[in-house]
Amino acid sequence: MRTINLVLGVFVAFFVVACSSKPIYTDGTAAQEKQGNALTLGLERTDFENAADTMIQSMLKDPAFANIAPGQRKVIAIGRIVNDTPQRIDTDKLISKITIALRKSGKFVLTTAVAAGGAKDSMSHDVRDLRDNDEFNQNTIAKKGTLVAPDFSLAGKIRQDSIKLPNGKIQVEYFFHLTVTDLTSGLAYWEDEKTIDKAGDKKSVSW
């Protein structure tokens, strides 16, 4: 009986420790108020979705873009998105969700012919290399001067700070910062930042 109680006690203790070691979302303050459970201290799909949703609503409601009529859609290009974290991040997880929502809003259209680091789709340029190729009907080849230049660029950075808490756990702070620049004037028409805070044990680190 004593052995059974000992095993049961060890199991309960292990369960409590395991549960307490799970990472959580916090309010980022010294109070460390819990905002929900997290899968990992690293960035996960939910984090990208929440950051994207916040940025989309902020941008569409901004006075600079709120009054754009559907028939006057602005062309936006993807600028440089910097991953300033130790994690390997596919920044398209964030940007693609934003650009899809912007296009569906009827206020913006995305150009794939020009982007930071090169065209997102090189075919706009590749088909123009077919000019003077006798194998192709030249009347079907895109003419010079038909590509549309972007009005704005969307650029940003994902930054990470890690802080050791008095209780021995780690608080990881993620900052999603985006800026929309008017390419004619070079002025930033919109920018915003979304912060995500997580706390947990070192064992919860996924990078």
C-alpha cells in the first residue's frame, strides 16, 4: 500500500511540474497576468495569425487608406521583411495573410513583378524575353510600358527579446513591426506594432 501511495505521489508531482512548465501568453508586465496557453515559447501559427489580423485592421481603418474607393485600388509591393530572431521563420506566414486580406478589401492589389530581393513571380519579365522569338506570335507578347509600378511598399521586422524572470522562467517578447511607404514621396503613410509575450521554462524553447 505504501508503495502504491509513493508511486501515486510521484505521478502527481510529475503531473504538476509538467503542467506548470507549459508556456503561457502573458500581458508582458511585471504582474505576468496569464492571457492563455501557448504550445511553445517559439513563434507558432496562432501568433502569425493574431499579428496579421491586428495589422490588417489597423491599416484598413487608418485615415490614409480608409477612404480608398474599390475602383481606385492602390498597387502595393512587398519590401524587405527582416527576421531579427534566432528562429528560422518563413515571413510569408505573416505577409501572405495580410496581402490576401488587403486584396479582398478591394482597396489594394499586389504586384508580383517587383519586390525586395527580386520579383515574387518572374514570369512577368520572362514572357518579355520572348520578343523577337519567331516561334511566338508577337501580337500575344506583352508590349513595352505595360507593367504597372507600385504605389506603396510594405516592409517590416520581427524582433525577439528574452528576459530571465525572478522565478527562473523566461519571458520571450516578440515585436511585429510593419510600415507602408508611399513610393512617390518616400513618406511612411502607416506603421504599427504588435507585441506577443510568452513565459515558460527553458525546456519550452523550440529553437
